[in-house]
Amino acid sequence: MSIWLAVVYITAFLLAAVGLSFLIRWYLTRLVDRRIEGFQNDLISRQVDEVENMYRQMRGWRHDFRNHIQTMLILMENGENQRLKEYLEGLNADLTEVDQVLKTGNVMADAILNSKLSLARAKGIAVNAKAKVPDRMRISDVNLCAMLGNLLDNAIEACLRIEEPEKRFIRVYIGIMKQQLYISVTNSMGKRPEKTGGRFLSSKSGRDEMARFGFGLMRIDVIAEQNGGYVNRQNEEGVFATEVMLPL
């Protein structure tokens, strides 16, 4: 009788363990799904902002272009060639001054950097950027864009949390150093970031581990590790800096 009772207890325990295992797996799956959904929503929101900013720029350029053409036509019709020449020279100087497009040597890097930095400028963030990126590297174009995108998204978000607009800035430097791609992104910040176990916490605090550490920060670390790279983050009063080294 005691043997049968033991068998019943063991069976019940195994069933409970299996049930608990399925319950934990279901909970973790739901948790990951929610975090992925939130991350995707954030990503879509950023992309919408970037596209809207691009459209605003195009409308502005079209408006300015039309006005310039009308002015030059009037000057030409009136035979004011000297004034027309001066106008063209002034227009050329203005275009040279406002040409802030980065040309890194890598088409994919150009696309993501110009998109993000243009959005930062549109949000009133002072931008200083210099970048040279090889056309071919060990890291894939997808991973390179993911890393640069996350770095700049984090920098923009940190700047926008500062109440005084004049204190918002982002500095970007990318170049070759010791046969490696060196990426440096420095930005102003308000509240000092929290840190635990040597890792910086995301400002988007949440109940679960991924929310606390942030998909963006984790993604940067994972990409660097997968490509034999290195990530270093430092913060001082009002400034946060991230450095990444990636083998070529």
C-alpha cells in the first residue's frame, strides 16, 4: 500500500513539475513577446519621425528653390547681370554652409547616420559629426546599421530629457584606429544613469530584466561581442560617452 502511495506522490510531483515548467515557459514567452512588441513600436515611431523630418526638409527645399528661381528670373529679365551673379554667389555660399550631409565612404553608414543626425538637428540638438567608414568590413551592413542606429537613438533620447535645449548636444566620431573601426558617440544628459553589476540601466525602467537593461544597450553589446569587438561606456557630470572598437 505504501508503495502505491509513493508512486502516486511521485507521479503527482512529476505532473506538477511538468505543469510548472510549461507555465514558466509560457510566462517567459509572453514576457519576451511584450518586450519585442514594445521595441518594435519604438522602432516604428522613430522611423515615422525620420520620414516626417525628411518630408519637411524636402518641402522646405522645394519652397526655397521656387523662390530662388523666381528671383533670378526677375533679375535676368531686368538685365541685372551683376546682381544676378552676386545672388548666385551668395546662394552657392549658403548651400556650402548648410551642407551637413556626412559622406563616410560606406553607403549604409551614410544612410543611417544622416537619417538619425538630421532628426537630431530637427529636434534642436546641436550635432558635431565626423566619420570615415570602410566600404567592406567584417561586420555585416545590417549589424553596423543596427549598432549605429541604437547608439544614436540612445543619444537623442538622453538629450531630449534635458529641460534646457541649449545644453543638448551629440558628438560623433568614426574612423580607423589600429586596424579597427573606432566609433565614439558622446551626448549630453540630465539625470545620472543608474548602474548595476558594471552595466548601465535603461532610462525606460520596467519590471523585467530586459526592460531595465534596454534592448538598445543589449543589442549594441551583442553585436560587438559577435564581431570580436569591445564596448566601453563612461559618464561624467552631464555627459555620457560610448566607445566601440570593431575588428576590420
